[in-house]
Amino acid sequence: MAAPRNIIIEFTPVGNSVKVSAICEDSGRKVSIVGDRNAGKTELEMLAVRKLKYVMAKDEKAEPTRRGFEV
């Protein structure tokens, strides 16, 4: 899968921190980061999107897992 086109961003305050989740609408893949509550909203959003793109690219390169064994 290529880079995600439609991304949902979710901010959840947790004490003095904020959890930012980025969800790809196409694949359903979700990643989260935790940042300082005083950090800029756009900075946290960009970081979460960058992590989502990284994880999706890593998954794309991963070798498919095989079941069983070869003789």
C-alpha cells in the first residue's frame, strides 16, 4: 500500500500529556504517540502522521510470514 491519503487524527488528554493517534481510513492502521500537553498541536499531528507513514512503509517491506515448515 502506498502512502495514506485519508488520515484521522485524534487527541486525547492524559494528565499533563496528550495522546495523539493517527488512523489510516483505507487500511485501518492506527499508531499513537504521547507528547507534552504544551507542545504545538500541528507539531504533534505531523509527528503522528510521520510515524503512521513509517509504520506503513515498514509493513509493506516486511516479508510475508509462512506457516509450517519446508522440507
